[in-house]
Amino acid sequence: MEYIKSELSVLKVKTKLIVVPSAREIHHMNPLPQPAFSASQFPKDMEPVVLANPQMFRVNEMTFGVINADVVKDLCASTHNKGL
């Protein structure tokens, strides 16, 4: 997190860090939907926006939906094709 904080500090534009948990993380073991990380896990002067997984959020007038899982990849990996 210190590396990310240092990289964000050199940017010339106002930037906010958005953190979404992953279904594959070893230390955040919850099935979907996952709760957001605790803000206390980050450095005090960093103040990231912590979101649940999945989540919708707005930036100005635009609405975004995020999910940190690749459902299509998992579905394709579970199917088998026979070569003819």
C-alpha cells in the first residue's frame, strides 16, 4: 500500500483509490457478496474508498458497477468440448 500511496502522490490530477475485495484473496474469505475491507487496514493518510464486491458507485454523473470475479471464464472452464 505504501508503493501505491507514493505513486498516487506524484500524479498531477486529483485521484482517489478504490479498493474492491477479490473472491480469490486468502485473507478475505467470504463468498459473494463480499463485505468491504475495513478502512483501518490502510495507512491513516491514504483514505481509500473501500467498496463491497459487487458494488455500484457514482463518479460525477456516471454510474459504475464492479464485480471482482470473471463469471464467464469460470463457466467456460467448467465445460468440456469433444473434438470431432
